[in-house]
Amino acid sequence: MSQAATQGHDRPVLMAHGSILKTGISNGKIATWLFLGSEVMFFTGLIGAYIVLRMGQQQWVDPASPDFPLNIPMTAVNTFFLICSSCTLVYALQHIQEGHVGKGNFGLAATTVIGGTFVGIQAFEYFELYHHGFRPDADMFGSCFYLMTGFHGAHVAVGVIAMGVLTFMGLAGKFNSKHYAPVELVGLYWHFVDLVWIILFAIVYLI
């Protein structure tokens, strides 16, 4: 093999967002996956503790009971909104990568608005539950409910702030077909948060 070929083979890969690695994987993406790995362990612990506590109780609240204050239809719609926000973020990233910055910025703005709507509806749900006397100290289910949904809601709120920043950056012309790493990395976090909510909605509201 010639020296030129060897040099070409050993040349590090320049990513679209400026990070250089021989593997072609950016430092930012590796760091994001490590962070999400820690988040997986965190939420796995919460969900696992909830399942253990529930299995250890002879009686447990039925969230679907008409006498219980949980508004499952409203939360189902809210879940749909969050799923839609993942679709709009995929739309944004795809169009930015293709050089359609205007459509990408629209997707970022839509994701921000939908994510904010999710947080707003959850805050309204908490207000209604408090009004009906369902508080964290009401019983074991109340403690688990507010702990799990509250931590997740905090994660969504952080994501909404990040999406808002990305939207302003996009409108300021910071993203193009060669620079889109922040959108991609925040997108990984956002999709993870959406997936966690689907699991929480299933085990807390429906089962």
C-alpha cells in the first residue's frame, strides 16, 4: 500500500459540526449517549421501584376508576402532543440537513410550542389534582405519581428551554446543511424523554 493511501486511510473524519474523530463519531454525540445512559438508569430505578412497591401492596389505586381524579383522556391527548413533537423535530433536522433552513426553523418552533403545551397541560393536571385533594402525601400511589411524573416533567421543561434556544439560533442563521449538531444532539435527548413518557403513561395511567 502506498504512503499516500496510508495517509488517506489514517486521516481523521471531519464531521459536519466540526468535531474530528477517526471513528466518525463526534465527541458531542458520545457525551450525549453517555448522559442518556445515566438517564436510563435513573428512570429505570424509578420505574422499578414503582413496580416493586405496587406488587408489594395488597390493594392499589385503580387510576381508571371513575371515582379517581386522574384525567386519562386529557393525558392521552397530551401524550399524543409529545409524540407529535418528536415528528416535528425529525422534520426540522431533516430539512436543515437538506439545506431547507426555513422549513427547519418552522419545525424547531413547532417542537418548542408543542413541548410547552405538554408542560402547560401537565401543570393544569397537577392543579386539578390538588383541587380534588390528591397530593403527594395522600398515599403511596400519590407519592409515586408525583415523583415519577414530576421528574419527567422537569426533563421536558429543560428540553423546551433547549428547543427555544435552538429556535432562536435557527432564526439567527446559525444552522445549515453543514452545521446542525446542536439540533441533532438535543433531538436525541428529546426523543428519549418522549419514549420515557410513553412508558410512564402506560404503567401509571393505564395499568
